[in-house]
Amino acid sequence: MNQFLKKFINYLKKIGDLSFGIFCSIGEIVLFFIECVKYIFLDKFYPKVFLAQLIKIGYNSLPVVGLTSIFTGMVLALQSYTGFSRFSAESAIPNVVVLSITRELAPVLAGLMVAGRSGAAIAAEIGTMKVTEQIDALKTLSTNPYNYLIVPRILAGLISLPFLVFIGDIIGVFGGYLICTQVLNFNPTVYLQNTFNFVQFLDVFSGLVKACVFGFIITFMGCYHGFNAKGGAQGVGMSTTYSVVSSSILILLTNYILTSLFFDL
Amino acid sequence: MRRLKINIENLSKSFSGKNVLKKLNLKVYESESLAIIGESGSGKSVLTKCIDGLLDYDSGFISYDKIRNIKELNSKKKNAYMTKFGILFQNAALFDSLTIEENLRFAKKDCDLSKILVDVSLPKSILQEYPSNLSIGVQKRIGLARAILKDPEILILDEPTTGLDPIIGRQIILLIKKLVKKNKITTITVTHDMESVYEFSDYTAFIKNGKISWYGKSKDILKSRNKPLINFINGIY
Ligand SMILES: Nc1ncnc2c1ncn2[C@@H]1O[C@H](COP(=O)(O)OP(=O)(O)OP(=O)(O)O)[C@@H](O)[C@H]1O
Ligand SMILES: [Mg+2]
């Protein structure tokens, strides 16, 4: 009986430790968030670093985002044709393609791709700087690491993701157009008419707002995990994993929340 | 007449339950060169990071000139405080996405870099290189240049010769000796290497079990009867 009690108490202790740990990390993330927001408005801004990050996070992600979008648009057209032709509603395909792409697929897929690409790179770079004492060196050289490392990356994420998603929207719709006109023998003019007459400002806009939020999540999580990396190469590896996993989960979660908010509008 | 610069009293620091520094006392005097020696993991780097403000300590205090306790500084004053230090980090800590020139510009914006390069005996062509293309010996010399370039009040050298072959190590020691003696900078050197102690450190503090177990003139070390210190020195030689 005593044995059982001990095991039970141990079990409770583990649950306690775990929940305590979770609350600690949430607290740390909130503090880091406050610090980041503070330094967006405070002290020095580094335009050169910001531009370099815009290119890294935005411009260099164009190929992956474009590729994801075009294939998604193509697959979407094929699949909805399979479904809709069963009750002769093929004419709804352009609507389905443009709605799914602009509202959901382009922002979420671009977010996940950029999280894997740029979020991991940010965590690895900042994590390496942390464990090799480069961040300490910055501090003693009168450079605030928040201003120099974190603010430019977060701003670059906030700005470049909507652009990427907008381009992804166009390419995705073009993918659907390609399949419908070349493979399924749709009339090109009718397809385009159906697309543009149907899509509303809010469809595109909600996608772009989502993109902004995802851009923040990706760069923020990359910076946070990099900044808290510990103990050499292994620690840096772990920080990149955490950054990709946490930002992917947060993207899916906030996507649901944002969709339900926009849905009410 | 020695002038007190930094006074450390009852300094304690622990990491998740592990006590690294336990009520440590130490004084650093102006224009003197102090060596801190001790086994690996004894807390030498932690001590220097408490002094230069990169780590917060748990209890005790560190006073610096007129500042009573540096822990009480607000974040703005703390940032200003940290800039008083020129630090050569254990692995040089050069910014590896920047060229050597950009690295040095972090310490001082507008100045002629060729003079400092002569001081650390490196050619001018090195300015366009990236740190990852350079050997660790050269990286440490750049790190030293970057630390000195900002005219620090205190120079902190964390193991300047570790990981170098004896010849390069010797070069760095002579270089530091020249720079430290010429400019009369207050210097704190963390080291495993007794040659740095004898060559350019006026005083030596031996750290053991989180405390300073021996402190005195470097030239008196061999006369010491402190058992752990004797063992430490014999272990090295
Ligand atoms: N940020 C940290 N988090 C947790 N533990 C730490 C941290 N920094 C140092 N320690 C621990 O403090 C102890 C002292 O470390 P420190 O780096 O000061 O040793 P050292 O005397 O400089 O050794 P070395 O000669 O190897 O550089 C070590 O046991 C180390 O594990
Ligand atoms: Mg050390």
C-alpha cells in the first residue's frame, strides 16, 4: 500500500513539475514578447540589417512559396472536378479554387513553408550566436541585441509574408486555371470571369491579415528559441526543432481562430 | 599607492541548485593586471561575467568606483556600465556574418584601423576576410584588437592562450604584455597557463570551491604553502 502511495505521489509530482514548467515557459515567452515590442519603438533601428532580412525571409522564399501554390492550385482543380462532375457542377470549380487559395491554403501553406525555411534559419543563426557568446559580445559593444538581431527579423517577417501570400494567391489561381483550361477543356475567358466576379475583397484581405500574423509567429518563435539556446551544437539543433514545431502548431491554431473571427464578419 | 577599482564581497551565484560561487571576496586595483586561475569548471568565466554585468548574481555585491552595487543599476545604466569593459571571449566571439573590418567597426566607428592591426601584428589585407576563414589564433588577435579598440577601463581576457599551439600562444602572451604594460589598462585574465601569469600579471587569485583560496603577487606563487594551489600548479607542469 505504501509502495502504491509513493508511486501515486511521484506521479502527482511529475504532473506538477510539468504544469509548472509550462507556466514558466509561457511567462518567459510573454516577457520576451514585451521586450521585443518595446524595442520596436525604442532605441536604434538598423535599416541595413532589416533590408538583408527582407531579402532572406521574403525574396528568397519566393521559389518555395510559388511552387507550393501552383501545385496546390492544380491539385485543387483536379480534385474538385472529380467531386463536382458527379452532379454536373463543374462551373463552381473556379470559385472553389480561388476561395480555398486566398482564404486558407496560400496563407497556411506559405506560413508552414517559411517556418521550415526561415524560422529554422533564424533560430539556428541566433542560437549559434548565443552559444558562441556573440550576443554577449554585442552587449559589451554598446549594441542592444533586441534592436540589432530581433526587431529587424520580426519586422521583415511581418512585412514579407503578406507579399509572399499575395503572390502565392495569384500563382495558385493560375495553377487551377492551367489545369482547367489545358486538361479539363474549360473556356479560359469564362474561367477567369467566374474567378474575378466571385472573389471578394474580404477573401483576399483575410488571407493577408493571416499572413501578417504568421510572419510574426515564425520570426518571433525563431528569435525566442534561438535567444534561449543553451549548451553547444546540440542546443542549437534543439532550438531549431522547437522553433519549427512551435510555430507550425501556432500557425494552425491561430489560423482556426482567425478563420472563425472572419467567418462572423 | 593602489587605488581600488572593483570590490567584490560575499558574491554567490548558483545555476539550478548548483553553487558555483560561494561568498567570494576579491578586490581589483586600478592599472594592475590580475590573473584568475583555477580548475576547469571552478567558475572563473562565471566570475568575470558577474563583474562585467553579463550575468546577474544571487547575493553579495560588486562595487565599481562610485557605483555601490552594480546589481542595482537600471537597464539603461547597466548597458552603459557594460561598455566600460573590453572583453576577449574564450572563443573570440567574432560576429561570423560580418567581415573583420565590420567586426572592428563595432568597437569604434571612425578611426584608422591600420594602427591597431600593427599592434596585433596582422596585415591590412585581413580586413576583408570573414572570421570563419581564419585560424583561432588570428581570431583571438582580432578579438583582442576589438576589445582594446574601444579604450576600455577594464580589459577582460578569458583564456587568451587556450587552444593555441605553444608558439602562437607565446606570441599572444607577448602581444598582451606589450599592450597592457604600454597602456596601463586594468586587466583581468582568466587562464590555465602559468606563463601568462608570470609574464604579465602583477597579482594572482586562485579560485577553489567557489572562493578565492589564495591571493598574492604572481611572483610569490611558488613560495606559497597553499596545498591546493601547489597541486594545481604541479598538475599543469
Ligand atoms: N549559463 C549557465 N547555465 C548553467 N550552468 C552554468 C552556466 N554557466 C556556467 N555554468 C556552470 O558553472 C560552472 C562554472 O563554469 P565556468 O564557465 O565559470 O567555468 P570555468 O572556470 O570558466 O571553466 P573553463 O576553464 O572550462 O572555462 C560549470 O560547472 C558550468 O556548468
Ligand atoms: Mg571559462
